[in-house]
Amino acid sequence: MGIVLARIDNRLLHGIVATQWAGRSGAQRIMIIDDTVANNELTKASMKLARPTGMAISIITEETALNNFKAGKYNDHTVFVLVKKPETLVKLSEIGVKIPELVIGGTVKPAEGEEAVKLSQRAFAKPDDIEAYKKLKAAGTKLYAQYVPADAEVSIDEFLK
């Protein structure tokens, strides 16, 4: 099976993701791919506490994720992937991992004067993010911005032209 849903979220696993998105994903496993979190035992432990009941959790580095997907480790799992940056998903896509759907949730608002576009109320994208989204769309990924499942999906197609 592999990835059933991916989400860009600067906070990774938090209340909204654990209580609303995890269930919507229908996945057996939440996978956080982030080098900083994977290498910080305290942050990693706190993320594990937010794990929804009945779901496995993996908190791994980008390199480990790439190696594990290449090795087919998650072929018999359904996985909900959480990352901070779309480039991580591009790297997975480039090794043949199918990412059917990408929700762009909460992202960091750019600093004043920093080039970025506002995708939705809580989602922003810098030029390198837009290039990554274009690559994911070209690979067949459905992309949209949405903070909580009750919000309407916001198409980002106009930004990908």
C-alpha cells in the first residue's frame, strides 16, 4: 500500500493532526520524517505521546525514510506522512514512492520582505516550495491547502502555473 496521505505542517504531530487528520487518513502508521525531531530524544518522546490510539508511529530521518521505502519496508502498511517541507516528499517521489494526496496545512508565515505566496489562511509557500509542489503535481499527487478537514479544500493550482 504505502503512503495514503501526506501533510505539510510546521508543527508536525499536534492536536488537530492527531484528532482529525489521522483518522481521516485511514492509515495504520503515522510517519514523521524530520531530521531535527528524529535526532532529539525529548522532542521525539513528546511526539510519541501525541500518537493516536491504535496507530503505529515512526519518527525518522529523511535518509532512513528513503532507505526504508526503497527496501519496501512499508509496502504492506498504510502510512500517513508528516513533513515540514515539500522537498522531502519530492525525494520520496523521485525514488518511485507514490504520494496520492498532499494536504498543505499550517506553515510558517514568511518574515517581512521574504518572498512567498499565501496559499490559504494558514499556508504560505516560498519559491522553492512552489517548485517542489509543481514536481509533486507532475508526479500525479493531488495537492491542496486545508487546515482542518471541516475547512473547504483550497486549490493551489493557480500558484503552480
